[in-house]
Amino acid sequence: MTDTAAQNVIDCLYPWVEPDVDDASLADHYSAGTAAARHWLRVNFVSSVDGAVTVDGRSGGLGDDADRRVFDILRWLCDVVLVGAGTVRTEGYGAMVVDDDAMTARVLAGLKPQPTFAIASASLDLDPESPIFTKAPVRPIILTVASAPPERRERLEHLADIVVCGEDQVDAAQLVAALVERGLTRIHCEGGPQLFGTLLAADAVDELCLTVSPQLVGGGAGRIVSGELPDVRGLTLAGVLRSESTLLLRYVRATTPSVE
């Protein structure tokens, strides 16, 4: 087995034990416990062992082949991929497009062939000529605020559905409600830390998927959560996967709210 192939082998350690699980088993693992909820909001992050969320300002330096494999599978399982505008700019996002295998898996699971891309942005500092908009297979959604610059809104509104979710700051509860009203009930958030903090403060997060990269970064790299929380949030461990020295952890909220 080549080194690259070895880095893509994922063993399940919990809640069952199985070496070299296939993609279907991974999809089942990340789907467990989500079906009964009216909606489900999952957040996915990668972090170094010492808690850094970036290397040289980007998260890409922390991920490996196994992390990217799970990253792709989580996109298979959602209706909408939600990302903060700062992360969109920093990580160089393009159009939200999954490959042919993923489209097949999504359709078999009863989902639309491609997920919707939703971007949270109070400032609307987004490039209208970006492939995010010009090559989007599904019309994106921008979740913004009433006080956003009107000239920026005018440049973007023919490219995306613009939804107001608050006056000066994006309100997490309104954001989730807006997506659910559009039938986008399986919400997959890829960051960044500020958006994660906003969602956590509103108690809107049902699940955290965290890849622990076997690296020590040091320096001033931030954490996966930015901002203050009203209280400490408990989590329940729902899964442990391993690929060589990388851990892929799945946590769900300690107490799931009643389904509305």
C-alpha cells in the first residue's frame, strides 16, 4: 500500500470496531441519529493537537487525505453548505459542486443532485464575478443584515437569493429558520470560528465533527470557536475514527431539544 493510500484508510474505533471502512459505512456513521430531527445543523472543523485552527492563516495545512474524504462525504449528506464570508475569502472557495459519484449518492438518498451554497455575510463583501456565483449549479443564498450596504446588495441580488437575518448582525435563529423554510433542513456548516460561535451562542448546533491533526502549530493561530458563550456547552461523543495518527471525532449535543 502506498503512503497516500494508507493516509486514506479510515478505521472505526467507536461506536463499533471495523478496519478500513468504506464510504457507505462512513455515510451511515455520520447519518446516525439525525433522521428524527425536524432539522439538523452540523459543524465541521479541523484542528491541530494544540488547538490551532489554521497554519499560515488557512485550515488547508492541517487536513490530510482522510480529513478530505470525510469533508466530501459530509457534503453528500446535506441540503445546504453554510459558510461565513470571511472563511469563503480566506480559504478561496469556488462554486459549490460535488462530483458525479457524490451526485449519485445524494439522489439515492433522496437529496437534490447538488447542495445549495449559503454564505453568511453582514457586510456583503463578496465578489460578484467569483465562480461561487458565475459557475454555481444551484442559485446560492446570502444571509445578511438590514444595514448591509445597499450598493453591494444591488450587485449581488441577481446572482443569489439575499435573505435578511437581523438588523446589524446576522441572527443565528433567523438564519436557521430561513434555511429550514426553504426545505434546507440538513445544514452543514464549514466555518469559520466567528460563525460557529454565533451558532453556539444561539444553541443552534446539533453536531460537531472535529478532525484532530497530529501537528503542533504554536504561535497565535485561533481556535475553532470565536466569541463568548453564555455558558459551557456539554457534548456527547458519538464516534471515533482513525487514519494513521489522525483522529476524526463526532460529537452531538448532550441534550437534544424536542423536535418541533
